[in-house]
Amino acid sequence: MKRILTALVLIPLVLALVFWAPLWLYAAAVAAVAMMAGWECLGMAERGGFQPPRTAVMVALPLLFAGNFEWPDRGMAVFGILSLGLLICCVFSRPTERVMADAAVSIFCLFYVGVTLLALVNLRDPREEANGPSILALLFCVVWAGDIAALYVGRYWGRRKMAPVLSPKKTWEGAAGSLAASLLVAGGLLALAHILESWNSAVLSYSAGIWYWLVLAAVVNVAAQTGDLVESALKRSVGVKDSGDILPGHGGMLDRIDALLLAAPMLWYAQVIHQMF
């Protein structure tokens, strides 16, 4: 029940930010999520014996989003500058024998929860040719539907373990149900967009053909499921069950967005490649 109630609060909030918030507010919200996830990521690292400079990383994360917002085509350059800054910080603030490990964790955190989530802002940018809010709605709905289907299909019909070491509860049946649910939701959004278009409404619009979006939904679903396994591996490597407890029924913020950390960049890169041709 806690999981359902939390979702009922968060889903309308996310969709409201996607469709109606000004870009700066939306970007600030994504940056705040990245900072919460980053804080949990650093906490996990500390449980594993690392000592990354929390304050420096917490400063670098919002600077990454601010730089990307101001210069959207220079995001990786901003990441490079901030990474060098974290390296220098570790050199002068950590014992010599800890410099490499703590610098690696700090830069990894900046990439894992920062660079990946920049895709959410880039997809929303009105300077892009595609309808950003519609694409983000597809992303979130595909990931959410896949997550819910994987949970319940795996619980009731799951038999064959998919990754018993990384995530013992995940099954191939749950993965198949997740993929099917994502495709159904994507198809539903495309149908809804077609209906709205006939009513002269552009709230939802998808310019490419239906097969493009269905294939993309499948790719996003696979990336999302992989992202969940990646976070499971990170947690197991440091011996923790949940990244935190900020979201009732869901664990930590990192637990909630782990699928997006791979799915969002995958969708962004697919859109960039599609626009090139």
C-alpha cells in the first residue's frame, strides 16, 4: 500500500513538471533528484569503505546541470571540468593511499546520477525539433509500466531466475511481462496522440512512424531492466539492501530512478541518431 500511495503522489507530479513547468523549474527538479540520488550513492560507497568528498560532489552535481542548462551543447565539457575539480579535491583532501579510490568514486557518482539524468533535461529542451514532453511521457510511462508488470508477473508466474546473484527475485517471465507491458503502453500513447490530433490538440505528438516508437519502447524497456540490475550489482558490491528510505515502499531515490539512469540516455542517444539521418 505504501508503494502504491507513493506512486499516486509522484506520478502526477512528474507529469505536471514534464508538460507544464518552465524548463528552468523542470531542470532544477531533475537536478534535485540527482542530488538526492547522489547523496545515497556516496552513502553506499562509504558503506563499502570509500571516503569520497560528499560536499564537493554535492556542489558538482548542481553545477553540472546549471552548465548544461546554460550551454546544452557543452554538457560533456562541463562534466570534464568538474571531474578534474573532483580529482584535485581528492588529491589535496585525502590521504595519499586513498586518492585514486575516492576520486574514482566521486567522478563515477557524478557520471552515474548526473550525466545520465542530463538526458531528461535535453529531451525536454524546447530547442529540439521533436515534442519533448511527449517523448518524456513515453519514456516515463514505458519505464513505469515495465516496472509494475515485472513486479506482478514475476511474483505470480515467475519460475526461471534471470540474474540470481544480482537480483534473486527477477525472472525471465517477469522480464517478458515487463517488455509486453511497455509495448502496450507505448501503443496506447500513440493511439491517444492520434485521437488528440484529430481533435486539433498537440498535447501528445509523435512525428515518426509507429514502428519507430515501438522499437524504441522495446529498447528503452531493455535499458531500464538493465539499469535496475546495474544498481542491484552496486548495492551488493557494498552489502546494502536499499540505497535509502526516503520514499515509502520504494526505498531510496536511487532505487526509484535506477531504471531511468540507463533508459533516459538510451532514448536521448536514439533521438540524436534519428535526427542525424
